[in-house]
Amino acid sequence: MTEKELLSVVQDYGSPVYVYDSSVMERQYKRLINAFRDVKQLRIHYAVKALSNISALKFLHSLGAGMDTVSIQEVRLALEAGVPAGHIIYTPNGVSMAEIEKAASLGVRINIDNLSVLEQFGTQHPDIPVCIRINPHVMAGGNTNISVGHIDSKFGISIHQLPHIKRIVDNTGMHINGIHMHTGSDILDIDVFLYASEILFKAAGEFDSLEFIDFGSGFKVPYKDGDIETNVEELGKKLSERFNDFCSSYGRELTLAFEPGKFLVSESGKFLVSVNVVKQTTSTVFAQVDSGFNHLIRPMLYGAKHHISNISNPSGRERFYTVTGYICETDTFANNRRISEIREGDILAFHNAGAYCFTMSSNYNSRYRPAEVLWHNGKSHLIREREKFEDLTKNQKVLEF
Ligand SMILES: *Cc1c(COP(=O)(O)O)cnc(C)c1O
């Protein structure tokens, strides 16, 4: 989107506002499909938690994506978006047996990530097939060496517990239809990812009636200059070849599945805010915007660096600014960042605001959550209204004194 188009969104819907460009989601989706074109059966399950607006889900589904969900509420959102239950995978962690049974009753694919639930589920529902989430204990990312890590991670069933899994499966007579991993780390080194995949293939070889292997996500997108991006084209080429070999030795054509969130939506999003105050102190110049970690928490929570541009003054002289919010808390978005000259009233754009931004927002300081807009076919469409005062009070039971 051009600066002019972004400014028109603020003009029409006010600030702060999230805007998502559907053409960027489509570009990313097609890149992935194209990278894995040599695989006969490919399934992309979009990770709903990254951006869960129903219109975004519908758009991604219209491209062909299924959904990856982590709560029963996300399952319901995906169904609401018209995604068939068979194209929804439910991958919870640490949820109750009752919630898993609820998801199963809705007909979605179940992914189980601990032995206790596997045994309970298999005992009570031996006829419902499940997928198993394996923890391969491989850290993909950070280190250039292949390191065996995350031994303490709460996610997945350890690959070293494969004998336990097999015992439970044999005892209950349950049916395992898929093998899954999601390391949660960025794929910086494709060889590390392929190494983890080998562990998954080995586990897959232990089950004789699989339908799919799900390689999770970990696709990294650039947030700032110099960031490494996962080379999906190279990964696609190498993993597809290996996957096809595995299918021949397995004796059956399996589906290769992925569940990217960030890769599909991060770059599509911009978060647009207004500058309330420019404040010169003895050490820096603060640009204070009409937002805070109530709307965008990634910089404070993860130290994420979101590129910030001044779309009201794109060719202004660059100066150093510390960009903060307006809530009563330390809410620094950026420290001493070079941005073209900021004046009060200017509109700043945070880039890469499609994934884990709106979905992590809150009402802290009793502020409203922002509006969301989808930019589609050259036009803006409001897909979520800005909250109102009634949204803050609607569930409260007010006592009289
Ligand atoms: C969050 C999550 C994803 C998506 O991760 P990204 O880094 O956004 O691609 C995929 N699978 C599972 C199980 C997840 O919890």
C-alpha cells in the first residue's frame, strides 16, 4: 500500500488502526504453494492465533488454506469463517480433556501433545483418529550448530518417549493418522530443519496408517534491515524431494502439512498511530503516540523490532526518536530510532503488524482496542469496529453501595 492509501485509512476510520493488505497474504501463500509444488498432496493450515479476524480467515481460506487452531474458540472462529471441520487441525497444549472432546465432537482433526491425554483419549475414543505432536529436541535457529535443546519445553511428546506412545496405541487400539512437530523456533538454517525432519520421518515410520506429516512452522520473515528470511524456495526443494522419497518407502502417498502464521500475515499488516506529543528531554526526543503495549506488545514482550515510518512526512530529514505510547507504564516501542522528522499530528506506521499484534491487544488503561481494516482490491473494508465505552462495561455486574 502507498503512503497515500495508508493515510486514507486513518482519514476514514481514525487512529489507531490496523490495516492488512490481502495481496501480501496472497503473495506469501502462493510463494509457499509454489515452493512445495513437487509434493502431490500439500496442505497449508494457517495458524489462527497470529491474526484471528474472521474476514482474514475467510480470505486465506478462499486461497485454499485450512486452519491451525489452539483453542476451542479458535476452532469456532474457523468454522464461522466457513472452513470445513476436516480442514481444521486443533493443536492445544495443556488444555482439559473436556475441551479436546468438544473439538473432536465438532469433527476437527485432533493433535495430542502429552502421554496422559493420549491414553485417556485413546481409552475413551479409540475410534477417533488423532495426530501426535512430537518434540524432536532440535533447536532450529540461533545457533549454526545443530543443537539438541528444548529438553524442558512444555510442547510435544519427547521423541525419546516413542516406546510409551506405541504402548498406549497398542493398548487402546487407537488410530494415529498424523505425526506433527512445531519447534517454535525460527528456521534460520535449513539443514537444521531438515535434520529435525529426519527425526520426524523416523517416528512416522513407526506407524503404519498415517495420512499426513505436519512440519509445523518456524518460517521467519524480515522485521528490520539485515534480518534473515527463511529461504522457503530452497526448503521447498529439499524437503519435497526427501518427503517424496519417504512416501515411496512408506508405500503410500501422504499429505505434507505446514501451519504458518507469521509467514502468511506478518508483512501484510501495518499499525497506524497518531503522534500526540513530541517531547524534547535532556537525553532524547520522545514521540508519543496514541497507543501503547495495550495495542502492540511485541516490542516490550519479545524485544521485537518493528520498522517505523513517518507516512505523513516520508521525505523529511531523518532524526533520532524514542517512540513511546500514551499509557501509564513503560511502553517504549523504539529507542533512538532514525525516522524522518516527526511533527505532532503526524501518522506513524509500524510495519510487520499482521501477526501477533491485534490478537495480543488488551484494554489496559481502559483504552479501546483499535479498529481493523482489510485492504482488498484497492479498497478499504472495515472488518472490526473500534471498541466503544460499552465494550468496557458490558460484562460487569455493578454493585450498589
Ligand atoms: C503458533 C503456532 C504456529 C505458527 O507459528 P508462526 O511462527 O506464526 O508461523 C504453528 N503451529 C503451532 C502449533 C503454533 O502454536
